[in-house]
Amino acid sequence: MTANNTQQATVAQLFDQLADSYDCAALRFFPFTADQLARRLAPQPGEKILDVATGTGAVAVAVAQRLQGGRVIGVDFSERMLDRAYANVRRMALHNIDLHPMDATALEFRADYFDALTCSFGLFFLSDMSAALREWRRVLRPGGRILLTSFAASAFQPLVQLYCDQLAAQCGSQLAVADLPWQRLADTDVFRELLADAGFETIEFAEQQLGFHMQATPEWWDVLWNTGFRGPLLGLEAGQLELFRQQHLARVAEEFRDGTCWLDVPVIFASARVST
Ligand SMILES: C[S@@+](CC[C@H](N)C(=O)[O-])C[C@H]1O[C@@H](n2cnc3c(N)ncnc32)[C@H](O)[C@@H]1O
């Protein structure tokens, strides 16, 4: 197995573990973002739209609900996330969504097939983002559009710094906020260059705040435990994990004022087109 394959397998395994609690209330910034992404995409009647790294289907559902005729195809390499997506699609009684297990970097679709492609909080997980974008461009028709999201650099601060501090103190971890996966796209100049190099045009960025006030520290723990933040905690045995949780949340409690704490979730929306 190559280093890339090993890294991908680790990510797929992590999301398999996260799937059952991924749709929890503390992660509502995912469906909030999905709604905004679908609004910005403005699906046109009859379009074929691919949602890459669809997860539990938040974007696929939001786009399909706005789509008259046409189809949304959602793909993800975590089978457990897709199981949740199937359940969500059934619950919403949507009949215009197909879901397939698939690697985002090797799409099993012919060239020029889709009218639009979306990927929310997925690109930064891929080791070769340039190659992935070229692959996504391949399946888009001339004039087709792409809409991607990522977190802005300051997302989840100051709490995410406290999380890294606690990891360093308790586990000797060297993980810095600057090393978190989404920081790879936080600089829109870098993001723009990636899109331009992959052959996209009319590249535009917008930033939107999709945070909310948390009412208690366990909400922050739900954010950590039900997202990729769980990864560094997996090596801890039960007692160490409980100690981490207690000490970290005691420090996080100091950030609460009048019983609430703002969860800062600035989201970058990147849009572009394939030339006609
Ligand atoms: C943070 S979640 C986002 C899910 C969804 N787009 C949303 O906004 O709620 C990232 C998703 O990317 C998927 N993913 C990561 N790398 C992938 C790859 N190489 N191929 C397919 N899916 C991938 C994960 O399995 C996970 O479901």
C-alpha cells in the first residue's frame, strides 16, 4: 500500500466510526453550510449534479430539494457515511438522489457528464488536491460549474487552540492549529491557484459566518468527538480520554460568558466554471 492509500484508508475508517453521530445537533454547521451552498448553486431544471464526499448527504439533500427534474449523484468512500445518507434521503422522501461508494480522486463517470459538481469540506482531506480538481473538471461539461467549501483560518477559535494545547500537555502532541487539514485551503490565493491550475475559470470566493452560540461545554465535546478532531484522541485509553475531556472542558468553560460561548464557523465558498 502506498503512503497515499494508507492515509486514505485511515480517513475512510475514521469517517466510518463517525457516521452514526455525524448528524448530531452540535454539527449543525454542516447542514447550514449545505443549505447556503445549494442556494448559491441555484440548480437549474434537469441538471445532473455530482456531490463529491457527500458524507451523510447534507449537500445532496439540500441541492435535490431545489432541483426540478434532473438528478443528484452523491459519492463517498465511507460506506457507513453512505448508509446514513441513504437513511436521510429516505426520511426526506427525495427520489432524485443516487448514492455510490466511490473514491473522490478516481470518479467512475465519463468525461463532460455533469452540469455541476459540489464538494463541501472534502477537498482538504485529499493528499493531491490538484489531481482531484483535474479529475472533477474532467467529469464536468464545458460551461459546467463547481462549488466548494472549506473553513476559514480562524474557524473554531479560540477553542481549537485550547484543544491543541491540551493534546500537547497530555499526549506530547505537536499538532498545531496551522496543521489542521482545512488550513490547506484557508488562503484563498492558494485556493484560487489550485482551481486555475486545474483549468477552472471565473473563480470567485465568498465568506459566510455559520456559527452559533453553544449553551454548554458538552456541545463543544460533541464537535470534537464527532468530527475529524476525534482522530488524535483515538490512541488514548478510556481513563486518559476521560481525563482529557474533563481537563479540556474545564478550560473551555472559562470561555463561556452568561452561560453561552460563540462557536465561530467562518466558511469559504469557492465557485468556478469550466470554459465553454
Ligand atoms: C467533513 S465530511 C463532509 C461531508 C459532507 N460533504 C458535509 O458537508 O456534511 C468529509 C467527507 O469526505 C469523505 N472523503 C474523504 N476523502 C474521500 C475520498 N478520497 N473519496 C471519497 N470520500 C472521501 C469522508 O468519508 C467524509 O464523508
